[in-house]
Amino acid sequence: MRLLTVTHFYEEHGGGIERVAGQLNRQLKALGHETIWAASESDTPPAPDTAEPVPLRCVNTIERLTGLPMPIPSPGALRRLGRAVAECDAVIIHDALYATSVAALRAARRRGKPVLLVQHIAAIPFRSRIMRGVMGLANRMVSRPMLKAADQVIFISGTTAAYFEGVRFRRPPVLAFNGVDVGLFRPAGPGEKAAARAAHALAADGPVALFVGRFVEKKGLNVLRALAAARPDVLFVLAGGGPIDPAGWGLSNVAVRQGLAGERLASLYRAADAFVLPSVGEGYPLVVQEALASGLPILCGAESARADPAAAPFLTGLPVDLNRPEATATAFATALDAALAAPANPGAAVFARDRYSWEGVARRYEAAIRALT
């Protein structure tokens, strides 16, 4: 089949949704399908072994001003997206709320193409009451109608599925956790931690806490700042990028790493002693699964810890209040002490290897698509 994937950005942008889309495209291509990928042209298009690119000219002012990745396609981009929809057998849309997602679903409806909608996130509890209201309204006016209109919906976590409970779906939604490349993300072997730290210019001794994700409000950057200020004995390595600049916090125990992917990113996990993600409004972040596969103790928001009940024994879920970053940081600091003092638990990596196979995930998507065509 010729399968068109639609996302807001390409994989190079660094967000979890885009990285999931890249992995799915590679897996579906390996299963013998022709993969095409439409997204904003602001990033480098995917390699041929991932998908045939359909770059869309978009305006990205919203992300520059607010940190929200919401590119707006130009009229020419909409026409190009429509042609790509017309030439495919099925459309895979990642998340309902993006303008490219809405345009792709409308184009598919006009052309009678089946749509598989993958919903990653639910609500984002912004600190701003206005932003919370805008998000709630957008989910009512856009996300829920999109989920209702899609031929098949896949939720990547129970948390996201519960938020959208009550939508009158065309077919019963499917719960399918994202996969993780367990060949790439794995625990450090003998001597590998020291080598990984040297490769990333990190101190050879002392505890290292790792954050991976976008540098935006909902990821808990204000909590991380308060946590790093309270724990100068721990080196906090923040890998990602975005409108917030942790390098400007003036904290000597904060190191920023940008533009990492593949083996470089995986080796950074192996350099760390714990993983910290004080985020809100998440489904089941891919970085949590990568940290599990890397064998790290994980501190995350309570909703992320509930996303896959089977993973709960390996996660420390904590309430996150972005309006009270110091209080939240205090709770994370106590949990971090316990995580750093605990002996290594190889069971997390074994669990991730057995539960989150990308090939298995791709076959579930393939089966769902075949049922629509």
C-alpha cells in the first residue's frame, strides 16, 4: 500500500510525535509498504529509507512566540497536501489539533481515502488560565470532531484515551503504545558509562540526571530550574531545544546538549544515573520508554506514570504543579535521592524489550489500516 503520514514537523525537529512517525515509517517500509511523509519544510526531510518527503511551506510564528509547535500551511502547501492525499491508499495523521492534520483529514474525506488518526496528547494544563481555556476550547472544537470523523483512532496511552472518553468513534479505538528501538537504547555495559560521559564532555564522577525533550513550559522546565538550583551536587543534563534557554539560568550544574539523535542520544542515556521528566499534559512520552530500555530509574509526572499500568513498578510518578515549581522540585529532589541510592534494576530494560517492540507496533498499525481498505 501507498501510505501517507502527516505530521506538523519532520523527525529532525526533535519532538516525540515526529520521532514516533519516523520510526513507524521505517517499520512500515520494512513491511513492504510505500511510505510518504508530509510535514513542514522547516526541517530536513526524511532519508529515502524512511519515506518519500512531501515538504509543506508553513509559517511557524506560533512556535517562535509561545513554544507551541503549530505551523500554519500556506495555500500552496494545502494544494500539495491534497495531491499527496489523492495519490495514496490511506492517510496516517499524528495528533488531531495541528492545522496540517485538519487539512489532511478534510482532503481525505473529499477524496474518499481512509484515515487512521493517532492521538498522542490530551489536555495541557498551562500555568496561564487563558491558555488552559484556549486548549480546552480547541479540544472541544477541533480534536473531538477530528476523532469522531476519523475512520480509525489509535491512542498511544490509556491517559489520552480516558481524556477523550465519550467521543462517538466510527470504530472502537485501539490502544497501541509506541515502540522503542531496544537495540539502540540499552543499559550501559562495563566501562560504557565512563566512555559515554567522556564522549559528551561530562564529568567522570558525580551523579548525572538526564532530561530529554522540548524546552517548553509543559515539559516542566521551571521545575527543572528549581530542582537544579536546590541540588548543586547533581549535574543536570538537558538534551533538546526550544524557546526556553536553560543555558541562561546561570547554574553551573546545568549542561545543555542540542541536536542529538540516534546513537549519540542513546549514549547520553547510558551516561546518566537517573531520568527526570516533570512534564504535564503528556500521553506516554517516548523518552520515558527510551529511559526504561536504557535501564534508568525514572522520575516523571503522575499522569505519565499511569499511562501503561504494566510499567508502573519501574516508574516514580509525582504530582507536577507548574504554578508551584519550588514545591514540585522539592518532591522530585526527595525522589531523586532515593533513585540515586537504589541499586541498579535490570528488570526495566528487560520489560521494555519485551513490551515495546517497534515491529509489533507497526504490525498493529498495518492490521488497522488493512481493515479500512
